[in-house]
Amino acid sequence: MDHFLGASQTIVTLVKEVAELIPNAGPLTQVLGATGQLFDIINQIKTNKSDCMFLVERILRFLKGIAVEYKRLEDQAPIRAGSLTAVRLDEFTSKIKSIQNDAENWKAASIWNALWYRDTVKDAISNHNTNLKDCFDLFTMGALTQLTAQADNSTHQIIPPTGLAPGHLFYGLVVLEAMHNYKGTRHSCLKGTRQA
């Protein structure tokens, strides 16, 4: 929270909400920390300040969305270091660091240079907004692909009479018509489902 001193009420509220949703140190706290560092730099920029703050706000809103979803899952699915979600969050953090690098350059410019480079900064902010949107979309696409792969893999297992696949939990995405009879071959389906 120390990074966000002097922030707008919207940003302060978002930071508090995100911090409350993150139960322990991990990949989400690393993203929040990188966002705080970015805010520190942006808070010292003299030109295009509102556009720069909007970048921070977008990052916090996305981070809040992720934190809310993981809070709903609670103990079922914490984000572990090295997991696919953690890797996606690392990629997100690298986008934030890219914005930090540009913001450092903008901050270093004198007041007079800032006026000359106002349009350049505006273009760079626009590019960062586009990159953030792409990152958000890729994050979502990666998560959906991961779920789809898990569902696909779970439908190709032989199901014992207990109805539970050995060593795996079903995520509620199993399509009944694709499940195989545990006594039959891979080409026979459960009674009442479409034939292969």
C-alpha cells in the first residue's frame, strides 16, 4: 500500500480490494507489487498523467478480476509458483515492467522536454493500452485452453464403476457423449448416448 500514497480514490479503493482478496504471498502479490512500482514512477510524471494513471487502473481492475475468481475457488485452486497461471502472471508482470521502463524515460525528461514529447508519450500510452488488452485476451485464452485440454484428457480415460477417474478430479466439463464405457472398447459409448 505504501506505493500508492497520493493515488486517486479509485486506485486506492482498487488496491485495498485486491490486497484483501489475495490471501498470501505468491504470483498475484508479485503483480500487485510491480503495479505499485509502476504507480510510483507514474506519480512523478508531469505530462499525460491521467492517461498514465488509467494504465495503472486497468491493470488493477484486471488483477482484481483474477483475484475475485481465485477467491471463489478458495482452497480448491491456489496459484502455485511454476503453474501455468503463474507463468501467465509472469508474462503479465513483464508487460507492466515494459510500461515501467517507458515511464522511467518520461519521468527523466525535464518539464520542457515533456512538453515536446507529449504526443510521443501519448502514442506510447496508446500502444501500452493495446498491449495490455492483448495480454488480457491471451491470459483468458490460455486459461480456457488449459481447461479445454483438461476436459479433453479426462474424457479419454477408462472410468471404473465408482465413476471417478483414477488420480483426477472432474471439473464439470466432461461431455457425456464422449465418455466411454469402462467395460467396453474406446469405440463403445454409454447406453443412451450417441454412438461413435
